[in-house]
Amino acid sequence: MFIEIWKQLGGKERSLVTLNNLRIFLFAIMGIFIEPNLNRNDQKLSPIPESFGMLNEHGDLFLGLDDVP
């Protein structure tokens, strides 16, 4: 399960998972949507392969409302 979470949070692509991304992910599991302080429209977002959400160029995780059921 840990390996799957690692992949979901972009660890495979970036070789790390930030504490902030883990926090966003754990809140999402609890059904709580966290809007990042960063403006989504100003970011260069790319999807995480075989995952949900998107990462910006700095590795910050962005989830949409549809990603948090």
C-alpha cells in the first residue's frame, strides 16, 4: 500500500514526496478538500501518470473537487 501511495503522490517521478502533498492526500482520504494557496491558473500543471490530481513544476499536488469524493 505504501508503494501505491508513493506513486499516487508523484514520488516515482520526483523521487520524493513533500509533507504538504502527504497532508493534502490524507485530508482527501478523510473527504476534506484543501484548496492550495497557489493559484491553479498560474501553474504549469501536468498529470501524474496512472494517478489522480496534478503536479506543478515544483512538485506541489493539486487535487480537484472530483478527486475528493
